[in-house]
Amino acid sequence: MRGLTHFEIRACALALLAYGLVVPLVPAAAPEHPVAEVAGPGPVLALPDLVAPAVAVPQVLDEVVGAPPLVRTVALTFDDGPDPRWTPQVLDLLARHGAVATFCVLGENAERHPELLTEIVEAGMRLCDHSRTHDVDPAAPRDGLAHDELVDLSGAEVDWFRAPRGEWSESLQVAAGAEGMRPLGWSVDSRDWTRPGAGAIVAGVQRHLHPGAVVLMHDGGGDRGQTVEALEQLLPWLAAQCYTTGFPDGG
């Protein structure tokens, strides 16, 4: 069976067009943009309706950015400090094992103990804003942030924000983003805040840990003796399992 020649195809198309069976390939006219008339002296001006651009909502990060599984990187994070009793012990353990962590600090504690912020930064750790008082008003979330105070007290960058109790909202995420901070969650909760015993804390982390995990622990907000004891066991175990510690941004 032979195919149609160029002239036969053209004749068929013209015939179909004549019967209204083929839509001509002519670009459709652009729809008219709705306009609003502006009254006043002189000629009437027609202005297009203006739509406010959508505000991007920063997403909550609960895994290390770009962590390949073979590297086995995890990010340790400590909330609710700095505390003059527990934070130095955590820093000492991290230094002894060549580990790093991110400290999610409260503004009111940082103001009481600015020297501890200096110790954290000078030890090569990172800071995260955990709000001023561990409470944020959903109607005015920006007022509850401690970013500017932490930068002033430490002289360091504060690139992360963690919501108290992990209670996120779009308005809080947008407020953190407006301060240049990324929302930081977690993927492994050590549940050290329940004080179940150092052994239970270690077992819980070991059970749920995976490459790229962000681990939640505490160096403030109460008696953290169990956390320190658990960390003393976890750090050598991480090394034995070929895990390395890093920061949430993959650094």
C-alpha cells in the first residue's frame, strides 16, 4: 500500500478544512487581562489587577542535607541549653571523641550564660535558635525568635531554628525564614527528656539511627545526667559503626 504524496495530503487537508473538520493552525488570541478602571480627572486609565506574590514557606528539615548513605553521616543536636552544668560536659565529650553537634539554645539561657555560647562556638559547634523562652505566640511568631540576640552574644552565624516541642506552623516557618534561618526538625528522638535511664536512651538511638539522621538530645531544661552518660556510650559506638558526625546542612 503506497503512502499519500505531498500534494494529496495538502488536498485532503484543504478539503477537511472546508468542511470544518480541521482547526486551522493559527495561535489563539491571548485572553484579555482583567482590568480595573481608575476614575478621576482626565482620561480613564485601565490598570491590570495586581496579585500579591505567594510567600514561600521554608520546609522543615529532618535529615542531613545531601548525605549519601555510604558516608553514614548523622547530625547530633542538643536542645534547651546552654546550661552551666551540662553543656560543658557535653562539649568535653564531643571534643574527646572528635565529634561535632548543633546546639539549639534558648535566648533567655544564652543571656544568662553568654560565656557558654562562646565556648560552643570556639569548640567548632553550630548554633540554632530554639526561641527566647521555649514558647512562641502563633499570632506573633517573630516576637518569640532569639536570632538577633544570639548573633549579638556569640558573634556567630545562626542559620537554623527549631520550634519548641516541634510545634510548627506556616507562620512560624515563614518568620524563621525571614531571619535567614532554616527550620530544623529531627528524625531520631532520643527521648532523653523523659529520663528513662541512660541504657534506654542508648538503645533507642541505636534502634532508630540511620545515615542522614538528625538526632534530638538535650543539654538543658532539667537534670541531663542520663543524657551525658548515654552520650559517653553512644560516641564510641558511632565510631565503631563507621558513623561520622556533621551538621544538618551537610557540613
